[in-house]
Amino acid sequence: MKFFQLEDRTVLKERFVELPAVSEILDELNGGQMSTERIGRLIAFHTDSKAIDSGTFKTYGRVYANWIDYLRLGFAGNETLYSEKPPDTERNQRRGPKDESSGYPKVRPELVFEALPMIDAGIESSTELAEHFDFSDSYASKLLSTCYSLGIAEKDAGDVVLTEFGEKVLRASDEERKQLIRDALWNVNLVQEYCELAPNEEFRNQELMAEVNDEYDKGWSESTVSTKAKRLYQWFIYSGLFVEVKKGILIPHASSDGSQNGDGQESMNRYV
């Protein structure tokens, strides 16, 4: 396969993501990392390949990992594909320690609300959610991670339980629930950074998330930027922090009714 050095890789990227197994690889990569062998196994599964040995899987995986790196959809190195630059890269050494301790919502709001009664009844792990809702284990883990990031659930003596705030969310009316979630989102670091950079006028969601990536030197790949933008988009609209003008385009809630506010310390006032 000839490697064309193009400044604009858009066409290549569009063609590449249509190849068998690529969307599955990027979905599984989201927020984590994959070995070249795992990538190769996915490729073999989604194509007509008869490969059965580890060496062949790794060869497949290296080829795809290098393309994903070249197209800025991830970062390849050490027989591994990363969704973000690994911590031993020169750039991340300059950045210092990464603080993502608060996490951020990774699944749709309605899925969280559907799971609240089960969590309220008591569960030990995400595996129980996976079995009940027929989710994959990784997706159920993302659901719990979302609950933790919003302060809805916590670990207590080995069990997953609702917090006092989570109990309020469970029992709230639709409008009360939206306000509670709106308040909870303000405790998420990524939401704070996003809102701080949001203009008082219409903007494109993914472009602003890319700006967050650049402004705060996150080191995210383009696919990670896209994923984070899509995940938060649903919560922004549900909570009313932002109003959807049309698909992919938002405006701060207060600005949508013509109100005007300044920047800096007053930025939060645009959303309440």
C-alpha cells in the first residue's frame, strides 16, 4: 500500500474508517489502549481472514495502528495503540501529571436514569448491570463511571450505592432532575473547561472541544476529541446548559434568550 503524504488527510480518513473493523477498533480504543494483537484479532474477525496465530494478528494490528496514528485517530508505539499520548512521551513530560480524576459522563443520560433503581437496590459491580441490561462489561463500566463522575453513586464497603445526591436524582421529577444534573455537571473539570471557553454566540461543539484540547494541552487524538464532544453534547442538551441550534451547533442557555454577560468570572452566569 503506497503511503501518500498529504497535508489534508480528510479523504484518507473518511475512506479508512469505512474499512472493516476500523469502527470497532476505534470504539474499543475510546479512552484507553489496545495491543496490536487485539487489533489484529478484531480485523480477522470482521474480515475473511483465516489467521489463527498471534504473530499474524500482531502484524495486522501494527499496520492498522500505524494508519490510525498517521491519520491522527490515535497514537501507536511499543506494540500498543493509545487513544491519548502515553505518559512517557516528550510532550506529556512537559505537561506534568494529568488530572482527570473527576472523570466525565460517558453514556447517554437516559441509560443512567434507567440504571438508578437497580443501583438503589444494591449491586456489587458493573457486571450485574451488564447482565441485566445486556451491555458489554466495558460499557457497563462506563455507565458506573458516569454515575461516579456526577456524584450519583459511590463505592461503600465493596458495594455500589447511590449517594444522597443520587437518591434525589432518582426520586426527582423530570424538571427537578434536569436542574440537579445541571448542577452536578459544574463539578466536572472537563465541563468547567468547556464552558470557560464557550462564546456567547453559536458555536460548533466539536470545534470547541478541540479548542479545549489545545488550550489545556490535553494531548488527545482527534477521535478522542470527537468522542468527548459527542458524550458531553447529550448531557449539555438534556440539562439545558446549552441549547441546540441545529445538529452539532450549540449556544449557551442564557444567550439563547438574548441575555448578555461578560467573560472570565462571570462565565458561569451564562448557563444559570
